[in-house]
Amino acid sequence: MAQLRIKREPKQVQGFVEDLNGVPLDMILIPSGSFMMGSPSSEESSFDRERPQHRVTVPLFFMGRYPITQAQWKAVAAMPEVGKELKSNPSEFKGDKRPVERVNWYDAIEFCARLSVQTKRNYRLPSEAEWEYACRAGTTTPFHFGDTISTNLANYNGTDEKYGAYGKGEKGEYRRETTEVDQFDAANPFGLSDMHGNVFEWCLDPWHDNYNDAPTDGRVWDEEDYYDDIVKNIKQILTDERNRVRRGGSWFPDPYRCRSAYRDGFNPRFDFYDFGLRVVCCPPRTS
């Protein structure tokens, strides 16, 4: 019987806690560094859209320890509107400690804009490169905890006849709903939880079919340069109808979609019940 070996090492993380009117938002320091973005052709169930692999250097930033929870969403949704209305809690599966879902990309942008105005910090969605760098946390395997995955470590569909197991791993359960954040106590070396499964997470980047000519500095891959100040540029951003990248897999699909390199793109108006978000907070770029 195959055993999933997990490397657990005590690691002190740095960051800060944002107070959202009594609801904490833990932000973890993600140190600067470089990594190989994408998947090799030898990686099981990988796609050409995850290639070519390329080295990316990412500046320091902060990222939410978990996907945004329903309690955090409700706190920010109560803040003054910047560019559009937000529902107090759009989620199908209710629970303050569960991730918010049924969030489209425009909703996620508005959430970040309200948070930025309230805190006077630069909150936004991660770039696609930032997301994968943070997910991998120095690892090169398909998942940050190794070559395979288990439903004891993440929330995904582990029962599919063909795809319920990944690599040498075994099939597991299918919960058919979200779980509370950090339920599995399987944070990556940076201290981030739920990077694999539970809810897909929107990124800022518009969809590209592959990584040909992708930037190598961690920036959003977009000719439109309006993400360093989403509050100022909210009107342009909320009328941009290009498909957007989502990452991380969810409770709904099979494990191969939970890989660190997996990427796909969806209409920004789409708000399926496994679409959530995770925020980053970035110092201003100097160049």
C-alpha cells in the first residue's frame, strides 16, 4: 500500500495581522526569491499551457495565510463601496471559518479595493507568478507536500474512477462541499494553508495560452498597467472582460487540478461555488 510521506518541519513565520473590524486577517511574509514556474512535460496530467518552464524572480510580498473566509468577506463587504456592490455573503456552503465562494473576479477586485481604502495599504489579488511561487515555497514537486496528494491533506474529489488518485497515491473521499480553512494542518514551508484544493483562487492576470514571452520578474502579465493602484483604476479594471487565471484546485474537481503548476482561465463574471480568493499586500515597486 502506497504511503504519502509528508515532511513537517517547525518553521517560524513572519507577517502581520490586519484587523477587519474585529475579524483578523493573517498576512504572511513571502520572502523574495526565484523559482522555476510551470511543469515539466514529465509531470503526470500536466498540460502544454503550463509550459515552457521558465525562471522567475519574485520580490518580497505578503499573502493571506488562508483563502478569504466568510467572516473576513462579510467584514469587508460592510465597508464603503469603491466601484461595485458586494453581497454580504454569496457562499453556497455557509460558515464563518469556511472560505467564501461564488465570488467572481470583479467581486474579488472590489474586495481588494475596499480593503486598500480601509487600511491604506496596497491589497490586491496575486499575480500568477506570485501565486505559484508562494504555493511551491521552494518545492519542485507537483504538490508542496510531495509527489502525490491525499484527501487527508486537502479537500478535492478523491473518488473519481479514473482521476481520483494522483501518482502513487490512493483514492480518498469526496466531501462535496468546502471545509473550514486550515482543517488539515498541512501548511507549506512559508506557512500558507489550503493552497491545494478547497476553493480555486483568482489571480490578476488575464489568460494566456502558454508561457511563451511570459515576464520573469513576478509581475502581472498584462500590457495594461493598472494594478499597482486598483482603487485609482477601478473603473477600467471592472470593465475589462478578458478571461482571468484561477489557481489551486477545489473541493469539486480531481487531484491533478490541485497541482502547484495547474492553471486555467475563466470569464471574470463567472461565480461558481468553488471560486474564491486569497489576497496579497505589496510594497510599491521601485522600477
